[in-house]
Amino acid sequence: MESKTYKVVIASKNPVKVNAALDGLTRMFPGSEFIPEPLSVPSGVADQPMTEQETLQGALNRVANAQKAHPSADFWIGIEGGVDTVGDELATFAWVVVQDREQLGKARSATFFLPVKVRELVEQGVELGTANDRIFNHSNSKQKGGAVGILTHNALDRRELYEQAVVLALLPFRNKTLYLNPQPQPQV
């Protein structure tokens, strides 16, 4: 990818997601400038995705909806946080999807397990951010450090967790010739 200025539609107005997307892009393409266009678009899934597949689908839907709203952008990025049951525990993670005009990149963040009290609220239908706010006496934690920030005492926050996944989702863009599907050659 050549160094220039790119318009990036980030399918969220949450500052954590916007900053994670910009920081990931800047780390992977340090000579380029990225002009963000934060945009609230529907995920097409539950407010609290409860499975791996539903979470990935939410990120894919956000990218598709962002692309419809701003078709002239250079990149579209969707970040969807979700949970999934592993045994009798509840794990949380996020899926990141990045699209440009030629290809799609996707990656999942690191996973960690939630405390029992948080799990119980989420299983009752409470969104994870709201459950964290109730259990830990915080306000709007999903636009701050998130569950990971609270539980690690800010050794790692939500933006850093998402930024790593953005970097990984950008691998196909940093290595285009390795990831682009070659066109089938006609049989002679």
C-alpha cells in the first residue's frame, strides 16, 4: 500500500473503536494518513452477540452497512464485541473486519473469561457493558477501558485489545500479493 491519505469509515462512533481502528492502521502503514469517518450503522445482530458466529456476522454487517452509506471511502472497518459459552464459563472477545475495494481482512481479538456475577447478568439478557457498570460501579465502561480494563486494573484496556485485532485484520492489505485470490487461468 502506497503512502498517501485514505478515507476510513469506522462503523461506530464509540471512541474506543475509532481510536483502535486508527491506531492499528497507523501501526501497519506508518507513512500514510487516515481520515476517520465514524458512523453509527446497524449490526443486524443482537445488541449483545452471544456466539462466535453472531459476533463475526455483526462485524461483517457493520462493514457492509458502512460501505452502503459511504461507498467512496478507501477502507471500511467494523468491530463487534461479543461473548460465547465455553464449558460453563462465558468468554468475551471482538471480531474486526476491514474491507477495501479489493479484499477483506478479518481477525479476532484475544479472549478472556468473565467473572460469575457478570456472566449471570449477561445470560439474563443484560449487555456486557451494562453488566460491567452494575457489578463494578462504573459508568459507560464500554466507551472507556471495558471489562478488560476493569479486570486488569488498566494493565490492558479495550482499545489496546481491539487495536491488536485491527493490526491482524490488516495483514491481507500489508501483504496483498499473498492474500489476493489469483484469477483462474483459461484452459488452453
